[in-house]
Amino acid sequence: MVLSNEAVNSSQRFPLIAVIPVTGTSATGALYLSQAAGPSGLIKPSTAVVDQLRSIDKQRIRKRYGQVSPQELEVMTFWLVR
């Protein structure tokens, strides 16, 4: 799940983007956010593993699968800035 600002994502100057890994394995805890299948592009219920935020090279991104809702993004941002 890409979390970087769109201006950073589209800039040639910045080669990296921030991502949160997503897994199909369920987990409990404040840093494991459940994601429903559907509009986000997920084909099954999944978990965003917020405590494993990392930067990757933009060239590794090949395709956009979906988009999280503003509410889901707000919850993730809350945990990242705490």
C-alpha cells in the first residue's frame, strides 16, 4: 500500500516511495489494521502491517490495484504520526 504524497510519487527527483506491506494473514493489535476486500483492490480481507512501513524504489511499482478510502487512510496516518 503506497502511502507517499502524490507530489512525491510523480516527481522524478525522488526515487523512493513509502509503502505499508499488506498480508492476507489476520493479526490483532493496534498496528495491524484490517482491510476489507473490494474498492481498495484487495480480493480478500487483509491486514496492513503499519509497523513495517518502509521505502522502496518507485520502479518496483508496476500497477495500481485500487485505492483506500479517506477514512482508512486517516486511521493509518493516525498510527504513523503517534
